[in-house]
Amino acid sequence: MPCPPPALSIALADYRDPRDAAALVALLDAYARDPMGAGTPLPEAVKARLPGDLAANPQAFSLLAWLGGEAVGLANCFVGYSTFAAAPLVNIHDLAVAAHQRGKGIGRALIAAIEAEALKRGAAKITLEVLSGNPARRLYAACGFGDYQLDPAAGQALFWQKRLR
């Protein structure tokens, strides 16, 4: 289990700060270009709109991992609500580590920072979705994530979508 580099720092992103906004967009675009992120770049309109849209969403927060002045990791999260726990939940919508920095403990450090932030917000759980072929599944399992089910006889939860545009 790799330890994060000693100079690694993780902080909440300030969507209105040009440096944080640029880092967020660059890391998310690199993730979108990766096979685990659909393999295509983000459209220019999305890149231009994203920081402002996130800043306007009170349920959004992002964490940026920095190493020697370089943004090397990103987590975009949204606070939701667990009706079964009557408490907030945090969904990790995007978790990305720069390709040249993978395997160094940065993803694990981001997950620990997400957990700390979720606890500060009173969250009952953290959720995420992951492709079955994504190598990051090993990290998520090592950090305590697993399939969601209420009753094993009813099966595991599936993540479905219906595209509207």
C-alpha cells in the first residue's frame, strides 16, 4: 500500500480562484480523455461553464491534490441525502489522479480527505460508481467500499442511466 508523497497537500477547491478552476478543468479533461472516463475530451463549452456551475451549486465540493505546485488529483463530490439514515451522504462523482502520478498513494489520500470532509458535514455514508473494468476498484475496495445491497436475496444495486441530452 503506497504512501502519498510527503509534499502532497489536499485542499477544498475554490471554484472562483483561477488557479483552482484551471486545475479542476485540466484534471477533469485528462480524466475524460482516459478510457475509464469515456476516452473523449470535454467540450469547450463544458470547460468554460464548469467552475461557475459548481460554485453555484451549494451541494458541490471538490478537493484538489497538489504536489510541488502541480495539481495531481481531483475529487468532485456532491452532498445528497440518505432517507434510510435521515442524514446527508456524499457521492464521489469524479476521482482522478494524473496518469504520471498514479500508484503513489494520491487516490488513497484523496479518499481519506473526502471521508474527513464527509464526517464534517455529518454524512452517514459515501457513495461512488465505478466501471467493472476500472483498475481503481482495488483501491476503492481497500478503502472500504463495496457493492450495495439491502438483502442479499434481492441482489445488488445497479447504476442505470437515461440520457436526456
